[in-house]
Amino acid sequence: MNKTTLFSVMAASMISGQAMAMSKTPEPAPEPTPAPGKIVRFIAIGDMGTGEDGQYKVADVMEKVCAERGCDFAIGLGDNIYESGADSTDDIQFETKFEDPYAKLDFPFYMALGNHDNTWIIGGDGLDNDKGDIQVAYHYKENRTSDKWNMPARYYNFTAPANDINPLVEFFALDSNPLAGVADADHEYFQFPYRKKQANWFNLQLQNSTAPWKIAYAHHAYISNGRHNNAGIYDGFPGAGIIYRNFLKDNVCNQVDVMIAGHDHELQWLKPTDSCGKTFHMVSGAGGKTRDLTNRDRNEAYWQEDGVLGFFYIEIEGDEFRGTAYTVDKVSGEYQAAFSQTLTRQ
């Protein structure tokens, strides 16, 4: 066979192989379909770790609601230990601001870190992310009062129902503080490499997820009608939180069904915004402190309330997301189901 003939055969073989490869390109994987008969019930609560009367009042209502409706777990949205986080895994604040207030609740809390948990000098400055690592270490401490506190890493994921090979929901606990605030002096938390590292992790976990429902949660909100404002203009400063905003916009938005946050001390159930696609947003930062909304019209809301303590109770079954906002009077402790709504997975 001469060189011309050989080249022709090789070229034909390559074209044929390419055609076969093109014809065998797999179809995009279909969206997972919820299996019938599964239900996940949980509480979303943030900004709770005061150890004061308000936290106990909310815990009492959580106990009542869970006895009536059932609770599998809670997600903790940061600011777990006011005002300046914990100093060691033996810090008494783990007892007074977590174990004691929730002693009557018999289910796990999956915790995220807030700016107060990462304090350096002034409570809430968020400038010492090494301090937040103490709360991760508490997850592994032997002989704890209980096993309720779950934070195996600064960001992590878990599925529900627990130990189900075909889970209904996958949760992604994100670490917002290094990205949302002023840059940390520790190179491990430099914002651009930390954003890339967390984004790579998140996208890999998302790619491998088989759960039809996907929920992300963190301390800092993408959008909020409270004092802290939207990411990218936190506390009214243009550019504040822009790295975190871009992280969410590029990786999380339109990829998860719900983004749940704290930081602002109100209850907000916000509608999807164009910049974040199908994802809707909840702010549940009234677990121990209250504050007034600063601009109720900044972002469209299904419902919002300020000046009260409380939390969101959420049930997911099939394609339905059923949420109830429980408000708790900060003086009397009286509570009510202030708002309920059912949304369908898109």
C-alpha cells in the first residue's frame, strides 16, 4: 500500500470514528424524579446563639412544632455563638449557647458559619476565619454533651432522608464568611483562591448529586430586604460582598431550588430574581435576635416580617416544597404560624 492510499484509509477511519463518536454522544441525564412516599421535614434557623431568653423562647416553640408535625433535623444558618465565637472546643459557650437551649430537641443540627463565629477584634468583624475552625473541631470532640452539633467541615453536603440510597433532597452548607467580608490575612482564606476552591467542590458535588431537590444554605444572603442589603452592596457599600455575589451567581444560582440564609434578623420568603434564575430565597435570621426591615420593596417577597423571633418549618414531599413561618413574640413567647405556602419544583 503506497503512502497516498494509506493516508486515505487512515483519514476515512478517523472520519468514521468521529461520526460514530458523534452518534454515540449521550443524551443529557434526565432530571431525577422524586420517589413516592418520601418526606423530609426540617427547621431553618439562624442568628440564634445568644444563650439568652429569646433563644430559649424559640427553642420552646421548636419543641412544640416538632412534637406536632415531626422534625428530622435543623439547619443552622450561622452566628452560632454570639458575640465573638468560641475560643476552644472546651469553651463553655458551646453549652450555654447551643447544648442547653436545645437540650429538649432530639434531632441533629447541621451548622454553617457566620461572621460572628469568625471574629478577630470586634464582635462580628468576620476577620479571623481560623476561629471558625474551632466550631468544625467541636464536631469531632469526644464526650460532648450531645451529638446534635454537625459541622464536619467549613462547607459540606448531606442528603435526606438519611442513609437513603435514593435521597429526596441534597443540602449544600456553604462557607460565606471568607467571601462576603473583608479579606482575611491568612493566606488559606484569600478570597479568590478560596472562591475557586469552594466552587470546584460545589460543582463536583452538584454533578454527582442524584437528589431531585437541591438546597444551598449559608449565613450571608444573596438578596435581602433587611439592613445588610443584597450581596454586592452589603450595608449600603457598593462592591461589598461582590466576590460572594459572583460566587453564588456563577455556581449556585439556577442550580439549586432554594437558597436559605441568615445574617438579617427577620423572616423573609423572597421571590426568584432574574439574576439568579429559578432559585428562590429565604432569610431566617430571627432565632435569637430581632431587627426591623429597612426596605420592604428592595426585592419582591411572598411574605416577610420583622420585629419578631422565629424560624421556617419546611416539608418536602414529591415535587412540593411546603414552608411555614413561625413567629414568636419576644416578650410573651406566644407563637403562631404566620404564613404558609406550597411551591412546586421547576
